[in-house]
Amino acid sequence: MKALCIQYDIVLDAELVALLARHGLTAYTRWPRLTGVGPNSGPRLDNSVWPGANASLLVVADDASIAAAFADLQALRDRVGKLTGLWAFTLPVLDTLT
């Protein structure tokens, strides 16, 4: 089992939720408005000097579902990475409550 964590420009929100749904990943936790600075996208501090904000999604699922979604995330980043921020990584999930 793995956790997939995605940080992204909020303009990608609907597209990312749809991407996850295509892989059957409909249960997630979302942080809807975050600020920060990306290495390529620059500051998004949600103010008048540095407008814009990010969001984050966390999904926990079986390894195969996460791997398939991650491949699609890479394709999306390849397409929009120069225009906006998109970052993702996976972590092992050792234990969960049942």
C-alpha cells in the first residue's frame, strides 16, 4: 500500500480529481488552499504581490493503482509543467486502521 501526495496550482483541481477518479481513487484528503514557492513555478503566496495559491491531495491505495495514477500525473506534468506547478511523490504506508 502507498500514499500519493500531490501539490499543485489550484487551477488544476478539477483535472486532478478526474485523473484520480479514472483510476478508481475517489477517497482522498484535500488541503484546498496552500501557499509556497516552487523551484520552477515561483512564489504563490495568495497576496497582491505574489498572487495564486496551491492545493494538495493525499490518496492511500494499493501499489498498482497509485503507480498507474502516478504515470498519468507525470504525463500531465510533462504537458503543463512549464505553465503551472505540479509536484507529486509517493510514500510507503506501513499500517492503517481497520
